[in-house]
Amino acid sequence: MNYNDPKLLESHILNYFGCTSLKNLPPLPPTLKELNCEQCTRLVSLPNPLPPFLEKLDCSGCINLISLPPLPATCKKLNCKDC
């Protein structure tokens, strides 16, 4: 990812819903507040560390996700159903 792109730096939500070929996520923008990886069935890991201001993480249906990195204190909602 190009963190010099102003649009990306302002991103607060990333939606990878249903990206079935995705195995690993790239580094995430530090401003990210919501990350949706729902139904990314080949996803095996998330970046470590997660963005410091992340409030919502949905990785439900990620059947190959082995573990989660430490969650930031700002994380208020976590959905890992069927992982």
C-alpha cells in the first residue's frame, strides 16, 4: 500500500468481504477504525500490530485464520464467528 496517497491516509474503513484468494493482509493504514475480512476463507493471518485506533474487526467465516494479534484498547467490537 502506498501510505503517501492522501485518500488512503484518510481511510477509516477497509472492506475485504469475500476476498477468497486473500491469504495475508498488507500493512494497514494507521488511521483505520474498521476492518472487515468476513468470508476471506483463505486468510491465515492479520498484520501485527493492528492499527492503534481500530474499533471494529470482523473476521467471521475466516476458517483458516489461525490466531489474532493483540487487539488495541480502542477495539469495541470483534466478530470471529466460524473461525
